[in-house]
Amino acid sequence: IVIGCMQGASCFGPGYEYALMLDNELTKRNKRDSVDITFMTSEPYVGHLGLGGVGGSQAELPEILAKHNIKTFANVRIEGMTASEVKYTQVEMLRETSGVVPSDFTMFIPPFAGQKVWTGVAGLASPNGQILVDEHMRALAFDSIFAIGAAVRLPAVETTPVPTGAPKTGFMIESMGTCAAQNIRSQIDAEEKGEDVHSASHQVPTLSTLCITDFGSTAGIALAIPQFKPRRLDVHTISPLMKLAKLAFEQYFLFKVRSGDTDPYYEKWLLKLVGLERMVDDHSTPAMLKFDKSPLPSRTETLTRD
């Protein structure tokens, strides 16, 4: 079995979750000893997470993978895959090493990409179809278009030997959505008053990471405020207690969806205790929160599939 995250991927947590949950399921079925699991990632090191590491993730994630006898490869570029193998190139310092790993079951997290139709509108999207927005979640070329989540292009946290992207976790996307809704309301009000629409938006998402990852028999929590360094808070921990937190959060999230109150006052109060807010006014926004407004390189990585 080969599990991993491809070059250009930005959502690394689910790759770790999948590998460890698969290990847990095979163990429960008494089949783990007959299966080899390999984890391959474009991260420069295991635990980078597209964030340059969070808290002690660069020590804790390699440790838990080793504990569960999962072999790891970092700095990997996937060259192709078939029904029986995965071809890769590992980048180390100034040399590259190519290899093949046998696999009867393969799952890789791909890079995000937007709809091709968006690339046909001048100035709207990057070459891979992700919308180019400013810090108010408004399209650079169109005042009346807003975009959030995986549809938006964020800059990489840092340059890595094999391309990696910046994660977009659930809390961050909720922050983007709340921010976009507030700014759309502000623009409508400005238009009705005959004021400048472009200068009406002032809310900026904080781009912070809050993520609970399910590792089968245990779980981890990552908290980075903000996502881009320097951070005010930088925490990563793995514990069986986090498994209970993950299960509780799932039920709480479903409750919010069913009740229609997605941003209750008590949640805002609790998150504010740890310094976590969905958005801030742009007058107090650090430069670290500004969005990348440059187009992606024209060169794209290719994957061959048999």
C-alpha cells in the first residue's frame, strides 16, 4: 500500500490520517502483519504540513508513523503510477534519485485546481484555475466577484525543493466565507449610498489553522495563529484524548449545520480565549496576511497513468 501527497498538494493532513486509519483498520482485522504501508510526500520533511511545521509536528509525526511501522519518503515527486507500482524521484540537496515502489493499493492527495472555464476570463484566475483575490476575498479584476476556500490561490508558506502549497483548513475557509459575506454587505450598502464600492470592504480573514486529525487509535491537533510565520501561537500534539475531541467536534459541527447558527457567540468567546478570531479589520492587518497576487509559473508537473 502506498499513501501520500503529490507535488503541489496543499492538504497534507488527510494523507497522514488515511495512512494511520488504514493501519488501525488492518490491525483490527488481524491483517496488518501481511501488508506493507509506505507514506510518500512532497514535503521537505515529514511533519512539514505545508506550514514549515506546526509546534512539534516535525518530531511527532515521524515518530507515530515509525511506531506503526509505516515507511516514509519525503521530498518526493511522483512521476507516474500503475496498478502495481509507483514511480518517484526523491530530491536531496543537489541530487535526485529515482525509484519504484510496488503497490496493489495507491492513494495520493492531488494539488488543488479550479475550473478551466475561469482561466478563459482575463485576470480572473491563475493558470491552474484558482481565483486571484485580494485580502478582502474579492477578485482582483472584478469588484463584484468574491471567492473563498479551495477555489482561491494562496501563496506557499515557503519555497521547498519539491513544490508544496499552503493548506486551507475548515476553520480558515469558514473565516474566508464570513469575511466575504461581510464585505459583500458593505459593498451593497456603499452602492446604495452612492459611495466608492471598492473601498467599502474592510474585513480580512486571519488565515489561522485549527485542525483535529484522526489517526485511528489516537488523534492530533494543530493550531497555528496565524498560518504564516511569525506566529503568536504554534501548537501540535498527539493524544488519545484528541480522539474524543475529534468525535465531539464532528457532532458539534453537525449540530451547528442543523441549527443554522454557524458562528454562535459561545464559540467566538471560547476561540477568542486562545487568540483565535475569524477576521480582523484591515486597518489592523499585518502584512503577513496579504494574499499572493502574482500568477502561477507556467510550468506544470505532469503525471503519467497506465
